[in-house]
Amino acid sequence: MERHNSLALAAAPGDAEIEGSVWGGRGITALLDGDEAGACRALQRAAECLAPLPNSGPGIYLGLWPLLLAVHADLRAAGAIASARRTGMTVNRANRGMLLYAEAVLAGRETGHGQADELAARGAAELAHFPVWSDLAQMLTARAALADGWGKPRRWLTSTAESFGRSGVEPLVRRCHALLAQPAPDRLSSLGLTPREIQILDLVSAGLSNRDIAARLYISHRTVEKHVESLLRKTGARSRVQLATVRAGALGPGRR
């Protein structure tokens, strides 16, 4: 790929559309290699190259960048989604699907699970005719849904693993299986706590303030407040000290 990238760049030096496509290809390669941080950097560079060009092709990788930001809880995600919509790249159904999945991830993290489910369903419908791309978007979304307790992430991962297998994309098959192999949340789930709420309960039990938790998880202070309110309601605790007691009891003797 890099050999052809060099030939394209040499044939049209300074061509922003070619440069953007080169960085888009590098981003996808990094993603397939499991280097998601590198993928984010390369896809950002592609978006920056193509943003000034009103007639540039709406490459699918342009919609993939906001989704990666959302999955990684990057504070730039909402802005990247809005910017992508302003550029008109949603003329491409695949990009519309990617952005809907990105919005679903953000909604799921903000506890709007019903809205997240609806957005994910709409994203899947837009991407239905884009094999592999649709599975890639669903795999990334499933990872966020597992962490935040919404959607049907295990069903999605099983389906995408099978699809990647039929397409011969073995690295992504292995990644789906690794996500499926992650242990289920502990018995606090019997109280109806989501994986994200359990994560926040752990941090509350460690003595972190809501503001510290927000900074640690890259979410808003208000989102943490809503999660803590939900924890108090579901566990019957009346204070943060009692929440810590609930968590210690769930761990059991010898694991506190």
C-alpha cells in the first residue's frame, strides 16, 4: 500500500484529495492492525486534508473517525460528528450509518439507552449494503455498548465474527472473540447495575469525587452525577459511604 501511496503522491504533489485518501488508507490499515490510536491520528489527518475541498469524495473512512473518537470517549467526538454533518458527507449512506453509530455510543454513555438502541438500529439500516464496513462499525459500537450496558453487544459480536470469517478478515474475527471472552460483570448486575455504573461505583468506593471520576473517564460531570443518582436508587444506599459498603459486600471476604 505504501508503495502505491508514494506513486500517487509523486504523480500529483500537493493534491489535497490524494493526500487525504492516502491518510485514510493508513488509518484503515492501522485499525486492522489493532492500532486504534494510530488509526485516529491518520483519519484525523485525512479529514483535515479533505475538509477544505467541497467536492472531495465522501470516503467512508471520514465517517469512521467520529465513531472511533466516540468509542474512545474522546471529548472531540460530538464536535467531529457535527462537523461531518456540516460538510455534506452524509450524502453517502455508509457515512450516515457511521455517524449514527457514533451518536448511539454517546447516547449510551449518557444513560439514554433507549435512544442509543434506536440510533444503532438506524445506523445498521444505513450500512446494511456495505459488508465489512458495517461489521467494523458494529464491532466498535459493541465494545462501547458492553462497557455502558446497552444494546445487544454480544449478539452483535457473534454476528460480526461470523461475517468477518466469511470475508477472511481473521484479525477482526480474533478481536470479536476477545471481546466476547471478557468476563461478565460481577453479582452487582443482579441489582440492575450496568457495567458503566459498576465502574463508577468502584471509583466512588476508592474515594474519588464526581469531578475526578469525570476526568478519569472522559465524561461530563453531569453524567457522573446521573450515574451516582442511579447507583443510590438501585442499591438503596443513602450516601457515598454506603455505596462503598455495598461494593465491599459484593466483592466478598478476602477480596476487599
